[in-house]
Amino acid sequence: MLIITHNAAILDALNVDKVHILVDGKIIKTGDASLIKEISRDGFAQFEETGA
């Protein structure tokens, strides 16, 4: 199943296997559920600025 959301609480509640970060329609980073916590802690801007 593929779920697209900006809501970290939804991803956390679903216990996801993989998280993909997209910028301009391209996957720039893939990780496990810990990536959700990283984004919640540090913000999404770091991926937009650097292109990961």
C-alpha cells in the first residue's frame, strides 16, 4: 500500500516500513520509520536546501 501524507502522526500510527522524501517529484532520500522522527525534529527544509 502506498500512502502519501505530510502528517507524521499518520505515519507513526501506521507503523510504516519505508519512508521516501520527495522534492520536485523525485525521491531524494529513503529510510525507515526513524526518518519520520528526524523530519519532526529537524524539519523538512534541510532536504529542500541541499537536495539531500
